Amino acid sequence: QKKMILDLDTGIDDALALAYAVGDPNVDLIGIISSYGNTLIETAAQNSLNLLHLLGANNVPVFIGESHSSTTDHFDVMPISQLIHGKNGIGEVVLETAPRHVETQSGVDFLIAAAHQYADDLIFIPTGPLTNLATAIKKDPAVATLIGNTTLMGGALTVPGNVTPFTEANIHQDPEDADYAFTRQKNLTMVGLDVTLRTLLTKKETAAWRALNTTAATKFAELMDFYIDAYANLGIDKKGAALHDPLAVAVGIDASYVTTLPLAMHVTYDQKSGDYGRTIGDKDKLLVPTTTQVAVLVDTDRFVSDFQTMMLSVLNN
Ligand code: BDR
Ligand code: CA
């Protein structure tokens, strides 16, 4: 059985990614590293602890990662993130506080140790900024070759982005570290915004969660409906809200959900450049063998249907 580590800025769709990973019998979720983005890192960590408690998964340890990018000295949550995810990151839904705390080992050290221990059997899923991954590689360059499969949600091969016309939110938080990771990490798959925006969940699916009548199902339906309403109110999509982060988990387990192109990627981080934070397929390296795959298409119907089946199972206890 493969081991999985999630790196989450928890976040509503991060919460869905967490539930999907908890529910999938094909993987052993060995830990969650907290990141910043949708919320401050402390909030993200507490949300992960409380969500695991809600799902009866108090055996999964939660670690604290880097609290801001290495090129800044602090991080402020973007106003748009608060509109999409709520001020507490989970749509203002109040969860019972978990009966435990975060681990004392740092998230970066946990990732380094797991890379050495599990190597090819490790699936690493970052669904926030790439600061923790870049920091781990800087501390121990072997991480870049050891981790068997890194599948991230972030970037966009085709524009527009969701923060600037060129930049997706996770990459926008720390383009320099994103570039560092993209240009070093082997066996990397990018699941970008232009693909995840094709996977929408609607209130029809959350109504089916509610009908399960469990505490977990009710809480997840509440936070998901907040996210669906935010997508409609902000004019992002009237039909439903995107399953960005759970798609990365699904692809990490079963790559056949997407069609990919092998492309060496880099990220622009020159502040003065008009496309700051853009993920770019390097045309000068088109014919150079690369282990980076970039998703370009997704089997929407199969993924959304499998996601719903997984949620109905994980929320039904
Ligand atoms: C990504 O940014 C965050 O808001 C979401 O959780 C997702 O990881 C989408 O751009
Ligand atoms: Ca996220």
C-alpha cells in the first residue's frame, strides 16, 4: 500500500482532499503538513486536526510547515480567499475541537524523513504553496529524487489564472520557491487550474451528503455549500464549485483521470515581469526528457462520480 502525505492550506477544497485521502482504501495517509494560503498556517493546522477528528481519523498526525514564503517575512490572507473559504478557512462552519495537538517535529523534517523511509512508495500531494517542498529540497537535496510521486494542485498551463491573468493562487503565494521545486523535483505532476476548473460539484451532490444525516455529512455539506455560493456570488461559476485539491489526490493515486504532457516547467518570479507567478512549459526544453507531467485534460464525469462515491462512503459514519 502506498503512503500519502498531504500538504494543505486548509481551505474548503483542501478539506475535500483530506476527506478523499482518508476514505481511499488504496492509500495509507501517514501525515498532513500545514501550509499558509487560504488561511494562516495555525488555522490551517487546526482545521486539519478538527476535520480528521470529525472523520474519526485521529490517528493521522498533523505537522506545521513554513508559515510564509522564504522571500517575505510574513503572510496575510488575501481578501478573495476569505470570500471563497470564509474567515476561518472552512466556510464559517464550527467544528468540534480535536482532542490532540500538532506534532513537535516540523513539517519539513517530517517530509524529509518520509522521503528517505518510503522513497518510491511515497505519494506527496501539495495543494497550497510549494514553500514546504522547496524548503525540504534546500535542506536535503535527496528529497528531489527520493519521493516516488509528487502531484500538486497549482499553476495553469493556459491562462487565465485566478489571482492575476497569469497566476494561480498557490503559485502566487511563493513563485520563487515554486520555481525552485518545479525545476528540481523528479516525478512531478502538475494539476493546474485550467484542468481543475472543469471538475465542479453542485448542490445536488451536497444534498445527497445531507441525506446521510451524520454529523460529518452535515458539516461537510455546510462548508461545501458556502464554497458553491461563493463561486456563484463572485461570478466564477454559477453551476458549482471546483474540486481543485481533491483532483490532485485522485491523480496522485490514479493518473488515468487526466491526460498529461511531458513538459519541463519553470515559474517567473521577477516582480517586474508582467507575468509574475506564471507556470510556463519551457519550449527550449521541449525535446529534453523530463519527469514532469502537466495535466491538460480531465475525465470530468468519471472523476466527479468517483469523488461523490468516495464522499458518500467517508461521510457515512
Ligand atoms: C487553489 O488555491 C486555493 O484557494 C485552493 O485551495 C486551491 O488549492 C486554487 O487556485
Ligand atoms: Ca489549497
